[in-house]
Amino acid sequence: MTRSAAIARAGEHFDCGEFRTTLARRIAMPTESQRPERADVLAAYLSDEMQPAFEAMGFKCRTLRHPLAKAPFLFAQRIEGTGLPTVFGYGHGDVIRGLEPEWRSGLSPWQLSEHDGRWYGRGIADNKGQHSINLQAMANVLAERGRLGFNAKYLIEMGEETGSPGLRELCAEHRALFDADLLLASDGPRLRADRPTLFLGSRGCLNFDLRIDARAGGHHSGNWGGLISNPGIQMAHAIASIVSPTGQIRIAEWVPSELPAAVRRALADCEVDGGVDGPAIDAGWGEPGLSPAERVFGWCSFEVLAFKTGNPETPVNAIPPRAWARCQLRFVVGINDSRILPALRRHLDRHGFQMVEIVETGEERFRATRIDPDDPWVRWVASSIAETSGKTPAILPNLGGSLPNDIFTDVLGLRTVWVPHSYPGCSQHAPNEHLPPELLREALLVMTGLYWDLGAGGTPAAAG
């Protein structure tokens, strides 16, 4: 009944194929939350997979619903005693569209398969593989110690890939039920495949459209060229006023006033590496004077996700009547999200682009969050991971992408520590989603050690 025995049990469970069998069964369920016809599959993932797994560990389960959510939530808890730390876990069982025709020959999004030393399947990285690791790690601790040694609460949702509708309201409604000392969850990528990582929040995200509607239809470019405005040209110049040719944001309200010292210290030890399949970093792109890690984890970035004017498929000799661009701002703590679009409106007007209309897309707006990298819980988790893996984990102040983390920090008032079990080159949201099995195995060992330590005493919560 020791920590090392629990970790050895985790390794045996992985090596004998049991973990792969469980994961394959879950990947086989096409839980695409963007497709209304998958509603029954979304509910079945909770009732047929998650609830039995939790109940086998002595958790009591409740199905929760909210009118804004298209699928139910599963809440599971195991309360072992007063005075023990309470840890809140989170995961999502829905996945992005399978995109079956676009996968490599011989691969299917709904079948776990191994090729070239990688395991493939939709959801293996986002998020079925990640929460399956955490559930099995708790099971390993229970099998070895007979108890967790802490109080565990866990929420599984089925709508994260559509913006987590209803999650904020559900957490507000059940705040007392979800009360805990710490959110410990897994999503997103490690800094590198071979380096355990923890991140403490996420960048905020706001998507919006820029539109110019100049006139009802197109007009001959020979007869009217030089006489009437071209929305495509106007839109290009409007975008160029927002961001420099090297990606530096030109709107002061869209960037932080400084990079906090604690963030700089944490990121000084972090090297961004997408692996062999990842793109090469453009050294001259983004905010000058920052390291790659500081640019993606400590600063803001503006992106044009799509741009259309005229008819790109079959161009004609006509001045287009309109132009459209889908834009995105990823932002860090210190940026007031309610002021992003008003600042853009003022900026465009100052530069003579009153004809550009700004339209919110209606997608979920994620707020920027991060806890202090020097928080005692952060150091405690990092120490546990280092003991198990023999590696110094990377500590990221926040994920470069976005998660509904502000719900947990702002609504539930939780410290948030995320331990990701993926890597940047995993093809998340794309065809051929995959993970190296050695990453999954190490993650299972790391989480088993972490859950063991949570129940062994000496946590920041237990120390007061």
C-alpha cells in the first residue's frame, strides 16, 4: 500500500492493454456535439461509459440539465470526510466533427488504431483520452490504498466543442454543490510531447466579423474601375491598420501594459516545440522583444481566420460589392473583453474606415484567466509531477488557446491547475487526431502519483 505500488499498478494496467480497450470503446462512440442527430449518443456516453466508471469507484452520480444546454451533464462525487481537501475535476465527452473522408487511408475517427507508433482516433487528445487517464488514475489509487484520501467531485459535459452552452449558468446554480479547494483537470497540449506540463488558466478569445457592403451588386472593372470603391481593397487596408506586416497589434487597448515578473519567470524555462509535424516558428512574427513562449502564453494575438471578396472560385472582371473577414483576438489577463470591440470601432473610425461594420459572431466569449504561478498549489502539483516523472514540468501561466476556465475561477471561485495529456502536433480538431502511447502511459503514471499525493496529507489545503 505505497505510492510506488500504485504507480506500478498504473503501468501494468496500461501495458496489459486494459486502458487501450476502455479508450477504444469510448472513441467508437461518435459524440459530435455539432450534429443534432447525435443527441442520443451524447447522452449515452454519460449513461453507458462515464456513470458506470464513476460508480465502480464508489462515486454517487447525478444527471444535471440546463435549458441552454443541448445535452445533459454528469456530476459525480465521492466524499470521504470533513477536513480533507476537496478536488473538482472536469472533462468533456463531446468531440469535434469526425471528418471521416479526410483521414488517411486505413484510419477512421471512430476506431482506435495504431500506425507508425501512434494511436489514432477522434477524441484521443480532446478530450476522451485525457479524462479517461484521470479516471483510471483515481481507480489505481483506490485499488491500492482502498480510499482516495481526499474528497473528489467531477463534472463531465457534452457541449464543450460548441462553446459549453449552459455550463456557466449550471455552475452558478450549483455553486454550493461544486464547492472545492482546487480544480484539477486535463485538456489542451503539453509544451512538448516529452515534457509534463501544467497551465494555470487560458487566454481569452473573441471572434468577430468585419463587413463592408458597398452596393447591391458588382460592376464592370473596366467601365467603373477608378470610379467606385473596391471593398476588398478597403478591407485589406482596414486589417493592415489593426496589425503590422509582422503581426504586431496596433491597438493599444488590445495588449497588456506589461508582462508580469512571475509570468516572465515561469516562461523563461519554456521552449515552444510543435514536434516533427508542427510548423516552424517565424522568429520575426508577433510582438518584438518577446520570446516565443512569451508571445503565445503571455501576450495577445490577432488573427484573420477567413477573408472573402468577389467570387474566389470563379473570378470575373467586376468590382465586388462587398468584403467580409472573420477575425479573432486571443487575449491575456489585463485586457477588458467588454472594451475590445469599442476600441476597434474607435480605431477604424480614426483611420477613415467608417464603412467597416463590426459584427459579433454570437459564439461563446471566453475570458482570460490565470492564477499566480507562485501559488502554493502550483508548486505542490509541480513537485508531485516531478517526483513521478523524474522531469521538471513546464509551468505555463495560461494555455495559448481558450477554455471555459473563467467559469471555474469567476463563478466557482476555484484555483485552477490543468495537467494536459496531449501535445501540440496531435492534429486536434483535424483529421488524423492522435497521441503517442508513451505520452499516454507517462500521463497515467503522473496522475496516479498526483492523486495519491492528494490523499497522503500535506497539501496546501490541509496545511491551511
